[in-house]
Amino acid sequence: MSHSQTQNMSIPSSSYMRLQFFSRIRQFIQSKSARRRQNEPNHNHEKSRTLKNINSQEEKQVIIEEKNHEQSDIEEDDCVLLQKSVKRLHFGSWEEKEMAAKEIEKLAKEDVKIKKLMAELGVIQMLVSMVSTEVIGRRRAAIKALIQLANGTYTNKAIMVEAGILTKLPKNVDAVDESTRHEFGELLLSLSSLANTDIPLSSSEILPFLVGILESGSSVETKELCIGALYNLSAVLDNARPMVSNGVVHTLLKLCSMKERLSEKSLVTLGNLVATSTGKKAMEDSPLVPESLIEILTWEEKPKCQELSAYILMILAHQSSEQRDKMAKSGIVHVSLQLALLGSPLAQKRASKLLQWFKDERQAKMGPHSGPQTRRVSIGSPVSPREAQEGKKMMKNLVQQSLHKNLEMITRRANTAADSSKLKSLVISTSCKSLPY
């Protein structure tokens, strides 16, 4: 064994880590300086063309040199700050690590290219280890830095997951302050974009935390972030079962019933889940279905929610006479009539399909939509003429009631710009030759 090999083996692992770290920083600074020197001729040429009003060639040269010097100072300052920050994050005290995390957040936000270098220097692993600390300020500094390092970089997100960021999530959401919840939600929304990749996201760790925030008294903004993360996860069919077992369906059904910004995002996520057998079964068994979804069909001020709710009801009603019976008892026919008349084009189309299915009490016309049909054999007429007449009369009455209600609604909207006395005068003017002043 040579003397140099023996000497290298005697170097402690921590010293070798420091040596590797400073070597990587030196390479980064040298590459930045080389790129600056390479770009100086073109940069000088562009600057000189903008100085047409300066008469003296010497003045031009002085200004150009000052600009280059300022740019050089800025780049060198960033390199020095990066070197100090990474060094303190790896080898400093806890207070120094917290300050370094704040500086790294700022650097990552200002320079996109520097994110890759930080990942190579082991910054992400150190920040992930800081997330589990009980010191609130230190933990928040680490989370904020991770958010910036994750933005727009698939590699950095994957490194965070591999470093165990999901295992650092708090077990008790109530013990976490609102600001920290919001930042965790922002980070998890970013990481959830990995759901459609080969990077495994442990649902047993991320789902309880997201549901816990949605069930808590967190702000609407924080809950929006968590629902966004659930939506990304629901796009993968394999996630349906763990999402249902963690109570995601019941939680989203409660949230979508509230006329807030959360309703639309919740319905979109439920739309992904109802397309799976597990998600559909969970909604069928929920005590909130179908009443809560039928109620959403009446939200005229939220046409998107109407469309999404009608879609979910269509999936539930398809090939399920039990669900159709429950919907009929909950008044879906009357509500669908209104939606078919006043809803958006897509909502009208879906409401019309529902009405087609509910038109006959015995679902005689459900055949084309409920799978293979068998020839029915019955003794006598299945529906007496009297029952058929009563059914037609009931349908006619429902249509008339809906038309009257819609006419009243249109009249109220027309009266928003004028009071009732002006409307009365307008009606009289159509039937009299002169106004009765």
C-alpha cells in the first residue's frame, strides 16, 4: 500500500466531507468566473451600442467597466454567501443552521440555477432533518427553504421524499400552529406532483396529515393547498383505496357542501374517486349522499359546481336502482328540471340525461344505460291506464311549477335595476294611451 493511500485512509470521514464540500464550492466559483469572462466581449458590445449620446470613448469605457465590476461583485457576493450558508448548515450550531436555512431560502428564490448545486452539496438532507425539531422558528425556516428548493425541480422533490420528509410530518395537527400548517400544505402540494411518477409517496404518512388539516379549524387558504394535494393523489387509481380508508371521501363531501372556495376543488377530487369502484362504494354508503349533491344542483351562482355534482350523481345512478330510488325520494327530478332549463350547457346536458333515466317510475327506459337487458314476461299490463295518466299529470304539474318558478326568478333578476313602482308604470304604459299622473 502506498504512502498516499495510507494517508487518505487516515483522514476522518468528517474531514473528508469538508474537503469534498469546499472542492465543490471552488468548482462552482471557478465556473461562474469563467462564464463571466466568456460573456464579457458580447456584454461590452451590447452596452456600447446603448451609449450613443456619450461623446467620449473614454467615458464609455469607464461606464462599461463599472457595470461589469458591479455584476462581478454581485456574483462573487452570492458565491461567498452560498459558501458560508452551506458551511454553517452542515457544521454550525443550531442557531447558525437556522440562519443558514433562511439565507438558502433567499438564494434559491433569486437564482434558479443554484438549486441544483445545493442538492449536490447535501443541503436538502440537512434541511429535512431540521423539520422534525420542536423549535418552531427553526422548523419553519427549514420548511420555507425546502419549498423554494422544490419549486420547478423534479430532482429536488425526489431527494426530499427519499430523505424521509413525509416521516417528519407532525402526528398531531392540533399541536401545530396555523403558519406551520400552511407551509406544510404548500410543501406537500408541491411534492404531490410526484404521484404520477415512479417516486413512491407513502399514503399512510401523507393522507392522515392532510385529512387532519381539513378536519381542523385551519384557514381556507391552507385547506385549499391540502385539497390540491389530494387531487394530485386521486389522479392515480392505486391511491383510491388508501384515500377511502383514511376518510377522504367523507371529509370532502362535508367540505363540498359549504359554499366556499373549497366546494369546487372538493368536487373535482370526488369526481376522480367516484370513477373507481372503491370510491363509488364509499359515496354510496355515505349518509350525505345523495342529499348534499342534489343540494349543490341548486347553486345557480356556482355553475361549475352544478356540473361536477351532476356528473357524480350520473356515475352513482348508473346501473344502481337503489341509488336511483334514493335520489328520487330526495327530489332529484324537480331539481334536475330546473337545472335543465337554467343551467350551463354542460349542466343542462347532464340534467337531461338524469331526467331521461327518471322519466318512468319503473325505469322502463333505463335499459340502454344499465347493461344487458332480459325480456320481461308479465301477466296483464304492468302499468294501468289510470296510473299512466296520473304519472303524465304529475310530470306536467312538475314542469308547470318549474316554469312558474323560473319565470318569477327571471322577473326578480329584471327588477334589480328598477323598483316595483317603475315596473308597475311600465306595465300600465303597454295597455294605456297615456300615463295616469
